[in-house]
Amino acid sequence: MGHPLGAARGGRRGREGRRPYVGARRFLRALPPLIIAGGVVFDVATPPAYTAAPLFSAAPLIAAPFFSTLTTLLTGIAAVLASVGLHVYNGTVADIPALTETLTVVTVSVLALLINRVVRRSGERLASARVIAETAQKAVLPTPAERIGGLQCAARYEAAQADAFIGGDLFAVQETPHGVRLVVGDVRGKGMEAVEAVAVVIGAFREAAEQERSLEGVAQRLERALAREGTRRHGLDAFEGFTTAVLAEIPRPGEGSDGGEGNEGIVRVVNRGHPPPLLLYVDGNLDVLDPAEPALPLGMGELAVWPDRAEERPYPPGATLLFYTDGLSEARNAEGAFYDPAARLAGRIFPGPEELLDALVDDVRLHTGGGSTDDMALLALSRPAAGQQERRRTMPVVPPGERGHQA
């Protein structure tokens, strides 16, 4: 079974993971003055034929990409002063080799300042790009409310790249006249075309979830939206673009499958080629909601046509529904073994959906050694049991590496 899931272990792992980075940063801060000091000791301890000019030139170059302009300038000044001071100490300040060495250190220090300026401008552009990416993420993939239609909700988007905020994975959940409806999916491909397809799917879902009377109708609306999108694409994507997706509907308590009374808690699911959701019960038992019949992903309607059929499953109070993309189920460890969410979660009990996703994300990082080759979207919905305390924690959708720094 491996290590037990738990947020406490994940938090400790996050702190341990930060220690090497803290040590490396301290070492880099100390390196330029140590190099200058080492150059002085080397020059004093060796015959005049040996020079420490390369060390004095290296100090400002090392400071340039990692420190501020002022620190780089002070490092260059210190290197020049050290070089001049040693030549004064040795009585060689007026010699041609000494002047050449000093001029070399001055030139390198000026170049270091230019490098520092270029690096700082690149950093500012990257920060601007990150702000734009965050804004795009909030527009295309907004974080769901933590309370939707009486259900507790939590979501995560863990990007495979540290500086990426959104890719081809998607989720959306909203309260409608027909109950709470949601979609979790994975668009084929990467880059901006995948992001465009995500926007198309979510936009179509938002409208269809309000208007369509059945979950099957919502799935067909998404199919038609992707078909229209496919006509605008060119090349390979025009023929192979598709989206795996699972749609779900949680009717209001008391509404039966035919719209009448008598529902004690159900969930309807339409699965279009997507990893099956999990249903975690309050006692730690777990069900995998596999579809009775496999279906092709959205966007592949030209290959085969058959009516979607929503499958009903019990969704009792205290239970939690977990939806995820294949970035979770296909995460591999060093030996190449896939992560099995059903096996890892079986027998575990969590206070709420946020704690579930906290522990799950940490456990996946433990399984993979901290790396991942695919984005991962997670969505959890819990039906509160009678008398259960309402939770108010807010967990943002974050890229990989950020959660460790927030611990």
C-alpha cells in the first residue's frame, strides 16, 4: 500500500524539499565574497608570477545573474580594489602586466553590470507573462466556489511545467435548475490550440448545463461545439482533435430520476472515454464508477454514433466524488509503475474534499519523486452528512512547486 496518505506527511515533505534550495541560495550569496577573499589569499601565498586576476574577474560575473544591480556593482568594485591593493602590496602597481590585469577586472565588472541588467529585464518580462497567464487561467478555468448547491467543493490544477498555469486539462462545475452539473476533461494536444479547445468546451458546457433538460443533452451539445471547432482547424488537428470527458449531475435532494420525489442522493454520470470517477464513502470504502459501456471521446462522433446514456449511482450523505484526469492515473514512479488512485485511497477517511486533494497531490509527488510529465486536474465534491460542520478553507489552483512553498 505504500506510505499512508496524509497532509501532515506532505507538509513535512514540502519543508524537507525546500532545504536544498535554501542551502543553495545561501551558498550563492556567499560565493562572490569568498572568491575575492580566496583570490587575495592565493595572491599573497604564491610567488609574484602567479596572479589571482581570474578569480577577481569571476566574482562579479557570478553575482550578475543572481543579485541586484547594486550588489553586482559593489562586487565589481571590491574585485577591482582587491586587484589594485595587491599590486600596491607587491610593489607592481606600475607594471604593464599589473595594469592589464586591473583593466581586465574592470572590463569584466562592467560586462557583469550589463548582464545583470539584461537578466533583470528578462525577469520583469517573465513576471508580466505570469500575471497574464494567471489572468487567463481565472478567465478560462476559474476556481469553483467552495460551496455549490449544498455540496462542498475543492479543485486543483497541477501543471507539469513549473511556469505553466493552464494546459489541456479542464474542469467546470455549476449549480443549475437541474441540480449541480460538472465536467472534467482532457483535450488532446498541447499549447495554445489545447487552451482554445478548453475554452470551447467550458463555454459550451456553461450554456448547455443551464439549458439542457438531460445530462445526455449536455454531452451532445459539447460534441457539436467541438465539431464546429474542428472545422476551423487545419492539418492533423482537423482530423484527430478530441476531448476525453466525464459529465456528472447531482440532482437536488428529493428529485427522482423522473423528476418526481424520492431521491435520497444520486449522481448521474456520462463518461466519454475518460478515467472513471471514484466514490469515497464515509466509512473508507470506495467504488470505481466504471461505465457499463465504453464510449468514444467527444469530438469523434464521425467514427461512430450512438446515444449517450447517463448511469445513476447512489451518492449518500458523507460521501465524496473524486474526478481526475489521466495526469493522476498515469503518473509513474522511478520503476515505471502507474499511480493507482483507487488503491491508494481505499480505506482512507478525509474530513472534506480539500483535505482529500491536499493528501492526494502530496502522495502523487511522493510516488513520482516530485516530477510529472503531464498536467493533472482534480475536482472533489462532498455531500455533507447531517450535523457535519461547514468548512470554510479556500485552496487556490496552483502550478507544481508552489504548494511546497506555501506549506
